Amino acid sequence: MSNSMIRGYDVSVLRPAVTHDQVALRGRTLSPEELAKVKKALRTLHSLEVMAVNAYRFAITKADDPINRELIAAMLNEMTHVQDFAVKLYEYGLTPSLFRWAWWLVGFGFGFGARMLGKKAVLKTGIFVETKAVHHYSQLLAAANWDEPTRKVIEKDQADEDGHIQTWKTMLAQLSCGK
């Protein structure tokens, strides 16, 4: 909605630039135990972002209104997060979960279900899903010994989720006031 700094990151940037030099092979010296922690955390983040993309994708209607514009922007941002975590998985020599399709279905359910219930339900669902995401990000940031570039990606994506919460709360308040 506006240029906002959250957790030290500009959340108005939906798709941060990534240069070729930033792609690196990571974690090759991690112990099997540490790599297992990284794997679990990155797969969880990747799967949850697949869900978030669909929650927004299937909440979008054909209406020409600010909510749809923000849903599209949020979907774009979440697609970037999916890419972030897919890249990190491959950099660590790992792969996405074979069961991420189940999260695709969960996202469809959240998005389409909210859409059927109306704008307030869409916004409340966004707040609910993003609040859970911020909580998960905090847990997953503490779950492994991240290298600095990976930690920064996770922190930026968490800040984006906080930004979505602020957007949805603002829009819900405006909708409730009849604006």
C-alpha cells in the first residue's frame, strides 16, 4: 500500500533483485543433523508459501477494487517467496517436498472459501494466514544455524508477511467503516 519499513526491510519491494553472484552452493560442511534441520525448515517455508500463493490466487475476483489489487500484489510477493525457498533448498543440495501439492490444496481451500464468503472473509483469512506465517517464520529462524544470506532472505520474507497483515487490517477497518 505504501513504502513501509518493517523489521528493517522495505516491504513495498515485492520482488527484490537477485544477482547471479548471490546464488551459491551452501551448507556442504554442515553435519547431517544440522542439514536435517535446514531441510525441515526450508521445506516447511516453501510448502507454506505455496499455500499462501493459492490462498491469494483463489481469493481474487474480477471486481475492479483495491482489495483485488492488493491480493494480486500479495500473490506476486508470495510467488517470490516460493522461489526464494526453492532456490535455497537447491543451494543446500536439497529438494522441495513431494507433498507440497497438499499445501496447494489447502491454499485453494482458504482462498476460494474466503472468496465465497465475501471481502471481509478474504481480509480476515489473510490476517489469520499471515499471522500464522509470522509465527512459523520466528520458529524456523531459530530452528537452524543459518548462513547470513539465507537468514536475510527468511527475515525479509517474514517482514513481507507482517506487511500483508498491516495491509489486510487497514483494509478491513476501512471496509468496516464503509469507506
